[in-house]
Amino acid sequence: MDDLTGFQRDLLYVIAGADQPSGQDVKDEIEQYYSAEINHGRLYPNLDTVVNKELVEKGQLDRRTNYYDITEEGEEMIENRREWESQYID
């Protein structure tokens, strides 16, 4: 996970915690955490990055809407990150 930005890592967590969210669902959820509007120019290139790294799968719900789903490798990366964090946090 050391090659991801914090934003990309946050996207993984959001996707892992949802059932095949659309890009808009991810955007809505991440905006609540960041307390700021996230524009498409920031969101979708970062989603593409985690897809290209095979941490997230991208599928199509309909002609205009994609969904995102965490992969086994993405889940493993989150678990490894949480184990690493736990050594520093009670």
C-alpha cells in the first residue's frame, strides 16, 4: 500500500465497505469524509489507478454507470495495512 496516495487508500476503504458502489456512490461517501467536494478530475483518475493496480475491479451497471468492487488483492492490502497500523495504535 506504500505506492498508493492517501486518497487512493481511502477509496479502497470506501469500496471495501460497500456492495459494488457506483462512482457516484464512492464520490458521495468520500466527500463526507473529506468535508469537501471531490471533482470528477480527481476521483476517476484515482479510481482508474486502483483498478489498474488490480486492487479494485470495475464493471458496468448500465451504459452510463460503472460499479467498483474490491479484489482479493485489495482486501489483502487493507488487512496488511491494518496490521501495520495496529502496532502503533492500541
